[in-house]
Amino acid sequence: MVTGNGVKARRPRTGLGDPAQLLSLIVQPFDKLITMSNVGGAIEFGSTGLVGLPIGDFIVMGGMLALDAIESSANIVNTFNVTTALGTTATADLTLSGTEINLLAAAAAGAATSSVSPRIKRAIAAVAAPFDNNNAALAAFLNVTLPDADISGAATLRVRGTLRLLIAGLGKNT
């Protein structure tokens, strides 16, 4: 005996509600070149976008940034000292602050050996304030600085590794 019309009804699982409210893990491997700006200043700086962030309101629950910084051009000395930060905007100057570090504060990696920095592996703490990305403008940017003594002209720094972010979506503004 056959009952119904053969179409399976789909219902959301109890308690899940809006999919934008679920936890999600962003895992983003990267291998990028960063052009260093302000050559000749006291601090050289640069940025690269790693991944777009979810549309809507969300909270960062935590994560991990693991990377290697590698001298990619002749104008960076092979014992350079890189400082890294993670933020929702690219750095525009030599000071890493505000939204340039709102995901992970700036920290020095230590001196590079043979043109490769020590492996940088840093935990990303939960961010208490929610992020408003309803206009889809936010991304995770790796921001770096180098002391002027470590760079003698226009240069690029190669960064490669993995970014992991645990995000709790809070839905979209309507």
C-alpha cells in the first residue's frame, strides 16, 4: 500500500533555525607575497587578505594562525625580524593598531635564520564584541612589519601557512 504523493517533506531539525546562526570553522591555507611599503621609513609594512569573513553579524570564538615568513627578494636581509598581526582591515601605516589587529594582536616572531622566520604559531582568542559584516566588506588580513634595518629597498615577503577561525553566526540584519 502506497500513501502520500511520493514527495518527501523536508523540515529543519529542531533547534537549528537560521543556518547563519550555526558555528562554522574556516580553514584557509595560504601562500602569498606581501609587497613592503614605506621603503626607507623607520618601519616597513604590508598586508595581504587571507579570507573573506561571513556575511551578517558574527562572533569569533577562537582560532589558530600558523605561518612561515620567507625572504622573497634580495632587498630583505636573511636575518630579518618580522612582526605579524591579524585584523579585519589592511594596514595603511607602520603602526599596527585598531582594526588591523582586532583578530590577533601584533607580536614579533624572532630573527629569521637562512631567510626563513621561526615557525609562527599563535592562538586566536575569542573576540567579545560582535562583528557587523552585513555589507560583506570584512576579510581577515595578515598585517606585517619589518624594521628598516632588515630591508634595503622595494621588496616582497612570502608568507605561507594556515588560518583557522571558529565563527558563531548571529544572522543578518534585516
